[in-house]
Amino acid sequence: MAFKVIKEDILSENDGVASEVRASLAQEKTFMINLISSPGAGKTSFLEVIGPKLKEEGISFVIVTGDCFTSRDAERLDALDLPVVQINTGNACHIDAQLVASALEDVDLEGMDLVIVENVGNLVCPAEFDVGEDVKIAILSTTEGDDKPIKYPLLILESALAIINKTDLLEYVDYDMDFSVENIRKINQTIKVIKTSCKTGEGIDAFLSWIKDKIKIKKIT
Amino acid sequence: MAFKVIKEDILSENDGVASEVRASLAQEKTFMINLISSPGAGKTSFLEVIGPKLKEEGISFVIVTGDCFTSRDAERLDALDLPVVQINTGNACHIDAQLVASALEDVDLEGMDLVIVENVGNLVCPAEFDVGEDVKIAILSTTEGDDKPIKYPLLILESALAIINKTDLLEYVDYDMDFSVENIRKINQTIKVIKTSCKTGEGIDAFLSWIKDKIKIKKIT
């Protein structure tokens, strides 16, 4: 029982900081997304495709990317001249609100349309931590099996959007798309599902349209 | 700093129980492996292939399989008539020593050759928790990218064997095998690397040979 209490304390302290982050973003009408996936489901590849398109559309954004140790993801994004702030979490298995708050200290949020948090690759812990985002986005992958939604239901429940990535590999893997989507909907009736491939470009426009709507709504509310 | 102290307390309590588990297994000369991978890297598929072969070889074993919520993995293994004990971790992101100790309470370890712990799909937290195993085994996958060893170095450092799974998909993904293996060796000079495919059977005999050696050594020491 002691562990449960400790965990509640940690989550409660985190939620306090998350509320502060959320309030700062609300003041600037900046929309924030928190991208969560398994290691290697394609978060960085997705940002490599989406980032340049957001720039083309004149959307101002910054990517806060979390890695346990390396700065590989940040370097990949920086190579595309995308605005990125790197967080190293050490052995921590998620980004918490304090890490995001610290990362945003050096960012000028005035007029910023979008903050993208690229979480540590992990389907469990990041789902529990509010970092002040408007929405969590679950990125699933066709190569990791169609049962992941039911095996990691908290993430699906907490997310506003589920991206099913790597559709270009569907013909080489055993992945029942209908089963996956059906289970996503059983867990979360209001979640939006977009199927994407960073190689063929499938679903990228659908995502851009979704995010632009969200940014627009945030500006007028 | 408080978090660091709490974490040290949790790990220290865990290590105490892990030592008890290790002592029970030593008494019976039972070898225990702790399988760790990302969600969907193929732990259960690997056991579906390995399990029947271990049976054929007359090796007695039990699989302790951890899942956050469902019993899907246990059902898949049970369908093959493999001996399995299911642990549900709820939102916990790893199996700890206490969960393994509880699971083994109902198992008759006398004469048992091997205990296989199938951890929760996560590259971060399980690497930190000793559950009383003889060795940790990292299962990587060609579909999750060749940079995972350097992005999750603790797991590689803690493991005696790295399995690089899904080699059948190598031709469809951008995965530099040499880069991956080179990085594994940079982190851990003594780790064994076996490349496997549960579809083509590549590497399965190499694994069986490795595990039989380990079981034999445990019996005579």
C-alpha cells in the first residue's frame, strides 16, 4: 500500500506543475500535443514528415523531444531545420510536467501555435503523466501487433487521436486492422483514428487537417 | 531529490525479494531468464516457437508472463499446451521480484530446469528491476529501428543475450544490422547476439543451443 501512496504523491505533484504549464499555454492560446508510442513506432519519422509541412503552412511550433540518453531524435529533427528542444530523462521512463516546464522556460511562446512533446518510447508510464498538454496522441504501429490497444488500454483511453503508423508494411505482417480499430473504439468511443505511412504519405494530410482544426479552435476559445 | 530516495527504497526492497527468489532457484538448480522488449517485438511469438521445442528436448519449464491488463499472451501460450502462470501488473510498467515470488508460490520447482519470465513490453523500467533471474535477455526487433541499443543502453548493459528478431522483415525496413550490433558491443563487450525470425526459424537452433548450455552449467555448479 505504501507504494500506492507514494505514486499518488508523485502524480499529484506532477499534476500541479501540469496545471501551471497548461495555464501558460492557455494565455498564449498555444495548442500542445503529447505524442506517445512504443520505441520505434515512428514518432520521430512522423515529425520528420509533419514538421516541414507545418512550416510550409506557416504554423509556428516547437518540438520538445525526450530521450533517455542520446540526442539522436533531436539531431534528426534539427537536421531538417525544425525547432527542437532536447530533454534527457536518464533512466526515467516518461516525461513529466516539470521536464516540460523546464524545457519551455527558454521558449518564447508568444504567438506560438503549437508545442509538440515527443515522449519517451513507452506505452505504459507516459499515459499516466499529464504534462499540461491539450491532447495525448497514441502512435501505434502495424509491426507491433494488432492487440496493443487492448493490452495498453490506459493510453487509448487518455488519447484524443490514435495514429496507426507503418501501413506500408501491412502486407508483410499479420495485422488485423479491423480488430485493432474495433478495440480502440471499445476502449474510447470518441477517439479519432488516422492510418498513416511516413513512406507512402498515407494519412499525413488527414493529420494536418486535424491538427489545424485543433489549433484554430484553441485560438478562438 | 526526494524522488531519487524513494526510487532507491523501492529498488532496495525489490532487491531483497529478488535475492530470496534467486536462493530458492539456486537450491533447485533452476535457471531463470527474464525476457525484456518493446511492446510487439515478439516475446510471445518467440515463446510460441521455443516452447514446443523445449518440450521436445525434455526440458521442464514454466513461463511467468506479465501483462498490464489482458491475459492474451497467457492464452496464446496455453493454447499450445505450454505451462504458463499469468501476472497482471495493472498500470505497473514492469514485473518486480514480489510479483515473480508470488507467481512461483504455486509452482513446484523441484526438478524444474527453467523459469522464463516474459516481462511487460517496455525497454526502460524492466531493465532496472532484478526479479531473481540468472540473466536478462533483450529482444530487439528490426522494425523498431537500429538505434534502439544506444537509446536504451541500460537494458543492453544488463543483458547476457540480445536477440534481434523479425529478420524476415529486414528487406522491407531501413535497419542497419552492422550499426545495431556494433552499438550493442560498444555498450556490453560480453553480450551474445543472436538474430532470429519466428517466421523463417532463423536463429532458433542457436538460441536453443545457448539456453541448453546455460541450463547444463546451472545444474553442475
